[in-house]
Amino acid sequence: MPWLIDYRPACSTRDRDGACLIALSIALAFSASPAFAQEVSGSPASDDAPAVDLQAGQVPVPAPPPGVTLPQVEPVISDKEFNSAIPALDARDDPELDKPLESIEAFERKLAGQQSSAKPEEGQSAPLGSAALSDEDATEEIGDAPVRDSELTTPLPPIDQFEVAPVQFAQDAPADDKEVEVAYRVDIEGLDAADKEADIDIASEFRALSALEKGDGKAANAAMVRARLNEDSQLLQTILASEGWYSPEVRTRLVPARDDKNKALTAVLSVTPGKRYVFSDIVVKADPTEPANLIASNLGLKIGEPIVADRVQGAEAQVAVALPENGYPFAQVGDRDILLDQDSGEGVYTLPVTVGPRGRFDGFVTDGNLAFGVDHVGVLARFKRGELYDSRKVDDLRKALVATNLFRAVSVEPVKGGQAVGDGTEYVTLDVHQEAGPPRTVAGSLGYAAGEGLTAEATWTHRNMFPPEGALIGHAIAGTQQQGAGVTFRRSNAGKRDRTFEMTAEAFHNAYDAYSAYTGRLAARISRDSTPIWQKRHTYAYGMELLATAETDYDAASGDRKRRTYYIAGVNGQVGFDTTNDLLNPTEGYRLTALVQPETTVNRGFNPYVRARLDASTYYSVNDSLVLAGRVRLGTIQGAGLFDIAPSRRLYAGGGGSVRGYSYQGLGEQAPDGKPVGGRSLNEASFEARYRFGNYGVVGFVDAGQAYRETMPQFSDLRYGVGIGGRFYTNFGPVRLDVATPLGRKPGESRINIYVSIGQAF
């Protein structure tokens, strides 16, 4: 039952606003088979069936089947009202109304002609029926249509790799709402040859920075794996370029799992490194220098070697360092230029360098919040006016200023003086900018050792009360076996770099097993000492001291301990040699220290004697974590009998800094009351194995030693202590806790001894 609808708008009638009223004429061509007519009307179709009156708008309604009664429906409007509302159609207004309808075949031929002659607007593609298509056929077939989707030309994957993901509807989603992870592994192809040729392990460098490796083989979905794969492709190209392969080809693909056992995707990066570029020429644009090969000898790049980024940057940095070290304080290294030839795989390297004037040291100027004046800056410098400028000496001066601990910030910069020296150089002034920091410091420490008990110490320091670098230090100590207080004046860099002058006045009380003493002390000392900031290879110290002390000592005649007063005057001298790499926590090198103290006791006469001690220690790193350390100590007192020497000036062994496992001063000759009396000689030795992991460490140790009545060490009757210790490493040195026990313990000796302090035992 075909229907033909002819829809024709006409503007013969307009509304009050001027808009067209559309007159609709509908032509219905109706034909039906006799069977259809019979089904609708309930009677056989015949040629006498009433015709359809199109212009009257009447369509015959077939009668209902027998026995069916249709409901009565009132019309919305009458036929008369409907016909009067439709404007009359007049062929004179539109001649097309009287023309017969064209056939379907003619209509299709006309439509095809219109499409073939149509011209696309700017930016539009030609219509599919256009004559501009490939075979000039206006009725183009689908097979000749232009292909605009690149996916249509992509070859199909092998059937064994084709994966169909089932569609999951909302009602099929897991109830636990957990994210479904995708597992993957990474495979790199074609990198072996470049890896062997490069100075670095390219594969290891890639894996250290790879987004895929950081994902630990897991991703939320395959799209995330693809994104990481693309990112790693760029990373691999960057790494290869840094090693001289500037035109590598990196292809990526995701390979799905091929069996049920291995369900992980494989992210594959296939690498073709290409040519490795080399230097064909090295050009330095700079003024002449003295010596003439100063830049070339420090640049270190050679024609024919690969263009490696690290080598280039290192060579330029070496030039930037070498020029100021050889008299050119204002030299500047410009931006490099490397011109690459893709055909030959070569590059021309060009480096501009601004050398500037060659200079010699002049004087100093200083500004800012001053801690001291310009004269003291000159004391800290290790160079003199007229010497060739050397940036290493300027750095040394900067370190010395920092080591004073007087500055919040300090800088040293060269300034052009403009005054010619006469040999092609000019004077350079150093500008020292000072920002003084808080001069006062309050500090405290707490320790414990067997035989010494608990000890707390506090200090107050004004580091610059008497400029330059004149410090006043007050200190006090309170413990179970020692108490005291004192004051010290210290001038650092006293007239000379690294020289310290110190005067001390103090009074203290010590109550040990060996003796009890009330002591007053005056001392003066000049020294060159190491500090944690400025460790020195050679050190020295010399000075004098006066002591007045009342001490208990064993009286053999009475068999009791009596207090005696001693007045002691002495001088001392010490030298040291240190090759270790750290003052508080050495891991390599050795140390030697020798101390000589000529003294006299003014007590019912003049009794001179000489105290001497030799210390040596060595350190060896087995690896980054394990250090082996050992030390020996020898001591002697010559020129006086044992009981003519004040008990506090005798030699003792035992304790945290001596032989661990025994109480402080617990070794040596014992009086009948079981307390030590000290000796005139001693020998000690220690061995430690120090293992560190992060900021913590563990130490196993063995100590040995003894003190003797004789004036020379006897190396007999040695006592041994063994133990284990813990270390907590801080930025100011390790904090140690040692637990030790004596071997061959005797009655009265503790089974366990504990020592806590700052710094290693030696």
C-alpha cells in the first residue's frame, strides 16, 4: 500500500504580522490488492469502489466487520467550518498546481544532477554525489568514496591477538566497587649496543626515572599504561640524546597476555638509537689568557669523541672554576652552541668565554651589621696584597669567617679596583658583607659513666664581648661525684689566623674512689686546635697552670686516708698530627698526639717531675657501613716518687675513655682499703667494629689496659673489657651508649658498666 505525499508551501495568504500561512495540500494515491480491500471493508474489492475525493478532503472509511459496532464520536469541528478556514487554491496564483506529478525515476535523475553541480563552501568537502569524485561519476558508489578515517586503513591485528572486552552493564558491576587493576611488565628492545658504548648504564638510568617502573607493574586501566608508555618513550629519547644519540627512534606497543598463567600486559619500547654524534670541531671564542692554553687545557673536550651532555657540562664548569683560580676573577662562560649535521653525525661545538682583566689581591672593604672591622678580616686572610688572584684563597677566607660563629650571613665578592699594577694586571678589592648574628649562646650536656656517676654541665658564652672575637665563657658542672664552676676568656684568631689565646679560673670538687679533692686552678694557653668546621692536620698547644688542691691520699703509716694540700706549678706542650676525615666520627686516616707536662710540687720542698703521654689511633673503612678502629695509649711520670705526686696528677686506667668494663680510675695498684692509688705509668689499647645503618649504628669493642707503680709501662697483668654499644648520629656528632663487662671479674668489680657521652670513644 504505497503512499505519496506532496508537501508544497504557498504564500498566497499571510497573517497580520506579514508571515506566510502555509497551505497544505495532500495528495494520497491509494491502491490496494483485492485481498487488502476485502480485509479492510469486509467485502471483496471491486472496480465499483467509491473514488477518493482529494479536493473535497474526503476519504472513504471502510465499513466495520460484521458484528462490530463503532462508538459514536462527535466531530471537533464540522466539515463546513474546516473547509471555510482553508483558503481557496487558484491556478492563476501558482501555475505549478495544474502540472501533473513527475515520476519517481525523473525525480531521482533531477536530484542527482543538482548534487553533481553543487559547489562546496570554503572549508567543506565535496558532496558524495559530486562529479569531482575519483571516477567523475555523479552517481558514486560507496567503494569509490574518499577515505577520511585513518583507522580504516590500519591493518587488522592477528586473530590470536584480537581481544574482545565484554560490555559490562550497570547491573553487572561488582558490588564491592573495588577498582580493577591492570598488571603489566616492561620490556626494552634494541638498547644493548648503545648501553655497551655509553659511559653510563642507560637501562638503569631509564628504570630509575621511568613512570612505568614507578607504577610498580600496576595501573588502573590500559589507558593509564599507554600514557606511562608514551611518557617513558620521551624519557628514553632524552637519555639517549644526553649520551650523543640525537636522532633515536623509539616505538611503543602494548602486547596483551597470551596465556592464562601470565595475565600481565607487556609494555614494549623498541629502540633504534641511530648515529651517535661526535665533535667535528671545537671552537672557543675568548681573548688571550696567561698561560695561553688555560682554557683549552681545562675544557677537556676532544674532536672525534661523542657529544655527551655530562662531559660538556663538566668541561664548561671546569673552565668556569679554572679561570678565577688563575687570576681572572670576573671571567664568565657564555652559552654553548652545537651545530649538528644529520647526514654525517657530527657536531661543531662553539663556546664563548668573557675572560675579563687579570687581577691581583688588593685590600678589603666591609659593610653591613659588623661583627668586627676590616683589619681583622685581613688577619683571617691567607694571602697578601699583590699576590695573583686565586678564588680558592677567597673561599678559604669565607670559610674562616663562617668558622668564627659570629655571623648570620657573610659574603666575600671581588670588586674591580681599576688600578693597574704594571704587568698587565690590575688590583682587585674584596668586598666583605657582614650580617652579625646573636653573640650569646647557652648550652648544656648530660652524661653518665660508671665510677663517675651522673654529670650535668651548662655553659654561657658571649662570643664577641671583647671584639674582635673576644669571648667570655662561664661554665658550671654538677654531678654525683664532681661539682665546680669557672670563667674563661678566649680570643680566637689572636693576631694570627687559627691561633687561640685562653685564660681560665675555676674551682671544683671531685669525689672519686681514688681521691677526694678541692681544687683551685689558674691557667693560660695558646693553641692551634681543630674544630668540627675547620679540622686541621697540624695542631699544637702550650701554656702554664697553677693549682692549689687539698686531696685525700692513702697513708701507709696509719693505714688510713688523710687530706693533704699540694701547690703545683707547671708548663705544658702538645703537638698533634691528624689525617682523618672527621673530627667526631672519623672513618679513615690516623691521629698522633704527644703531650709533655713538666711540673713541680711545692709541698715541704721542691719536687719536680715530668708527665708525658702518647696517643695514636687509626681508622679503616671496610665498606660504606663498616669501619674498623683501633687505638693505643702510653703514659709515664718521671722524676718523683708515687706518693710525692698529688693523687689527681697520677696516672689511672679504667672508665669510658680508657678501659670500658671497669669503673673510672678503677685499674692499677689498690690500697688495703680496696681503693686505687694510681700509678706512674700506663698502657691501653682498644679495638672497635662500627656498623652504621642510616642514622643509627651498633659497635662491638674490646679494651685492654693497666696502670703501674713503675715509671715505664710493663704490659703485664692486663685487664680486658668487652661490650656492645649503640650510636645515634646527629649533625653535631654521634651520641654513644656503651655497655661493657670485665673479663675475669674480681670481687668488688661491677658485672655491667654503662657509659653515655657525645662523640665516639676515640
